[in-house]
Amino acid sequence: MKQPTTIPMKRCRYCLSTQNLTKDHKIPLIQGGKDIPSNLQCLCMRCNGTKSMLSHKQVMRLFAWFLQIQESRIAKGKKPY
């Protein structure tokens, strides 16, 4: 029996936008991800385009790395960007 490939489309998982929502694969199909509900998430078009072919885990690591850099810059009295 084929599993449904629908997920609630309420807001973007990353930026919480409610506009231009798309279905995204947490682990992209090209990286061996499956088209099943547990591998799907709702992202806005902008975040989905930025995520590109990265997995959700890779994106979270990238966000954590970026946040560390920002916090380090702020601690040194520099602008965070």
C-alpha cells in the first residue's frame, strides 16, 4: 500500500512564513531520501531555494555554524554581519 505524501502546509519550518509554501524533502531524493510523510516538511519558496539539495540536518549544522560566528563577533564588539 502506498503511503500518502501530504503534509500540513501551515507555515515554513525555517522562517515561519505562511506565504508561497512548498513541499520539501528533508533528505533530498537525489541523496537517497524517500517520498514519504516522515521525510517531508513545509518550506516557503525562498527557504526551499536556499536549502537547495542540502538535507535538513546539513542545513541545521550550517545554521549552528553561522550562529556561532555571529555570537563570536558580537562578543568581540563587532557587527554580527
